[in-house]
Amino acid sequence: MAERDLKQRTKLFALAIILFVESLPKRKTAEILGRQLLRSGTSAGANYRSACRARSCADFIAKMTIVEEEIDESIYWLELLVESKTIEMEKVEVLIKEANELLAITVASIKTAKKNRK
């Protein structure tokens, strides 16, 4: 996937997370989990942009690993929202699908960078 396309996709994911968090019920659990999701879901795109400006292959891999962690964490918070019965699965299916796709792209990018480094 082209750098520009992934930048756009991670930004759209962040925007979708923002809108989703704003729609959560006004309950303490939703507020706490939503805050965590908001942080990780928006951080992935920012960290990807940072990775695109990496000064070395090692720096790129390190920054992409952060992207991987943030996307995986976002999936975790989405799952918790469903499993705690705070929100129905139907409301997060699209976000989880996109997060899993972004995670797969990120992992593949890290593997390629590690292979090319050798």
C-alpha cells in the first residue's frame, strides 16, 4: 500500500474512532473505555506519519511497532466495550474490521523492513 494511502486510511480510522466515542452512552464505563480507545485509535495515525519520516530503517521499524501496538490496543478497547455490554457488536464491526486490516498491513510492513535491513 502506498504511503499516502495508508496515511489517509489511518486518519480516516482516527476520525471514525472520534465519531464513535462521541456516540457512546453517557455512562462511567463507556467514558473510561472510550477515552482509552480515543487515545489509541488516534495515536496510530500520528505514529504512522512519524514512521514515514524515520531517519533509518531501525527508526522506521521502532515507530511502526508503536503503530502496531496502538492498533492492537484499539481492538482490545473495542472488544471490551462489546464484552462489557456497553455497546452492541453491530456498532463496532466496521471499526474492528478496519483495525484488523490496518494491523495486518502494519505487521507486513514491519516484516518487509526487517527483511530489507539484512
